[in-house]
Amino acid sequence: MYYNINNPSEKVSLKEAVLKSITSEAGLYMPESIPQLPAAFFESLTEMSLQEIAFEVSKVMFAGDIEESALKQIVDHAMNFPIPLKQLGENLHVLELFHGPTLAFKDVGARFMAGLFEYFLMNDQSEVTILVATSGDTGSAVADAFYNKKGVKVCILYPSGKVSALQEKQLTTMGGNISALEVKGNFDDCQKLVKQAFADTALNQRMNLTSANSINFARLFPQSFYYFWAVAQLGKNDKPVYVSVPSGNFGNLTAGLIAKKIGLGIERFIASTNSNHSVPDYLKNGLYESHPIQFTISNAMDVAKPSNFPRMMALCGKDHEAMSKDIKGHWCTDDETRAAMKSLQNDYAYIADPHGAIAYDGLKHHLPESAVGVFLESAHPAKFPDEVNKVTGIDIRIPDSLLDLMHKEKKAVLIENDYDSLLKQLH
Ligand SMILES: *Cc1c(COP(=O)(O)O)cnc(C)c1O
């Protein structure tokens, strides 16, 4: 069963947790228990493929909720692109999460979640509307994953002028069951509007609203697969493994903590953020304070109130000391981000996008000599061509699969940053 973090005695099935996303008073769902995988699984990890690993990990979590053959199909379809681990230096590796259809790691969660929705809605006549706030990458991954899916409408809210040109095209050109609202506000405003809509009981009854942000457990959980896959690709070694995660809403890092609970040997995570650094501050001094949002060149991580922080607290028993044992915080200014991009280029001939560069910087500062480090490269550098070009002098080519998009016509409705304006668009 899945319990409501704000009210643990309230429990629902996986189906309900996934289709609803979040409780009516904004509580996140968490699994009552996280089972461990047996030692035999970890012994054969290095011989398994990504899809085999993903199937075993999802089985341990979802056995009993989904038929095994259906789960296998969902996993195989969701994880159908490579996630290579590349070695850059003796103890330095990058896990490239951007080889999916929309060029960011969000494809993993969105594609798995779409499969789960399809499975749970197979015999339902009802229609659900996915309301999703995006800082750039989630919206396009969700649009791609849910395009033409029966019984699902997708409505994307994105902050006007705060996503890149390619991101905007990805959000606004699909048509069909996907629509886009361009909000005159920032990402936190979009997230707030979505939360308000979820709290609106009448609207929910009328529209069967749900979310595809990492507040949805089905979006978040599959992101644990690639932590296992990273360790598998490292091969047999006795060094402690450190993984640096570029973080905004902390779904990615929460999935890493879940992988560790399932038994994966990761010594420590590094929570690497931009100037929105409430979580690194908490890790340092035990005080959690939210600050006004800061806009940075790593815009997908411009989040002032990370929605998965309560899940991280739950996973660490609400204990600051326990959390700081598992996670070290790190943050970068924009100038430090650019310096990290430059250093990756100069020292390793590697071109990273600003988000991945922040993760690299975290590793550079906090990886002990005796350990082996992996940083997650969360988006293709072509998604941020202006900044990458300015810093590295290199013109990153947009992959052919996305070039066509740039000629398609944007279709979005510009709305004011208030709830009434959102309501007018929902029908
Ligand atoms: C969403 C996103 C992040 C942040 O991931 P969270 O799970 O929200 O912490 C980092 N990098 C990129 C490129 C993203 O799209």
C-alpha cells in the first residue's frame, strides 16, 4: 500500500496513488515498505542488461499490483534507449541520461508512467487529464510519452520566457491530446497553480485530474533503475561509489535513495544544485528554509520549494544526521557552473550542459580520493545551445530527430498567473 506522507493512516493502492498522484490536501504518496533485492541479484548485476535490471527492480516494488507479463512490456518499452556510462578520468564517470526521445532524463519516468497509466486505464471508460507544471524538460517528456494515449489529455503549464527555444517548441507543437499554457510567472508559480487545481474538489471530480511531475510515484520510481545500471557498468570494484545528482525538485535524488534502500551499494549521494540551495543548506546546518526563487542558466533546476523534500525526509527517518550521512550538499553560482563546463571541456574533452556541469562540480569538490565517482548528465547539451556555445565556443548540433520541430508552429495559450485564468482553460 501507499500512504499519505501528511497523514500516514490514509492508505491507497498503487493504482490509486498513480492515477491520483497526490492527495486532495497536497500530500505525497510513499510505499509503506521498500523491499530489498537478494544478494544473488547484486552478484549478477554486471551481467545484466538495463532492461533486465529494470524488470527485476520494478518487480520487487510492484509485484502483486501489475501482472508480470504486462510489467515486462512496460519496462521494455520505457527503457528502449541506451544510458551509457562513460569514463572520463581514473575515478570519474558520467552517466548520460539524455538519449531518449526528448533528450533529458525525464523520458525514463514519463515513458514508464505512461505505460502504467495505459495498464490501469485499460478497462476504464473514464478520461483523465494530466496537469503538469514544467521548468522545461518534464513537459516535453510527458507530451512525448502520452501523445495519442487513449483516455488521457495532457495540459502543460510552463513559465513564459523561462524555457529555451527548443524546449518551448517541444512543449507547444505536438497538438492532438496535448495542450500548452504559457503562464506569465515562474516555475514555482506554475507548480502552485497545479497544486491549487488539485485542491479544487469540484474541478477534480469533473476532470479526473492527475499529475506527471515527480510528485507522482510512477514518474519517480523508474528513475531508480539507472542507478543500478550505473553500478553495473562500473563493473566489479571495491571502491565506495559516490553519485552526484543535479537537483531541482529532487525526484532524481529521491529515486537514488530508493535504489539504496533496495540494497544498491552507493556510499553517498551529492545533492548538487544551483543558487536555489535550500537543501544543501539543510544538509549543512539542519535548518530548512525556503528562499525566493533564483533564475539561473540551469533553468530546469530553478526550484525554490522542492516537492520531493518530504519524501527524502521520510526515507531518512526525518533525521538530519542520517540524511547527511547519505547525502552531501553542494551548490554552484552561474559563474561556477560555466567554469565547470569549461573544466570538463579542457580537462576531459567533454561537453556538458549546465545541469550536468553542476553535478560534475559537486563531485570535483566532494569525491574522496579512495572513491569512484559518477555524475549524472541530465540533458543533452543541444537543449541549451546558447550557453554551451558561449562557454565552450562549440556549436552543438540539434540531433536530426528534433530539427524538424524548429519549423513547427508554436501553439500555446498565454495566461495570467492566477487561478481563475487557469480555470478558464480547463474544460
Ligand atoms: C528536471 C531536471 C533536473 C532536476 O531533476 P529533479 O528530479 O527535479 O531534481 C536536472 N536537470 C535537468 C536537465 C532536468 O530537466
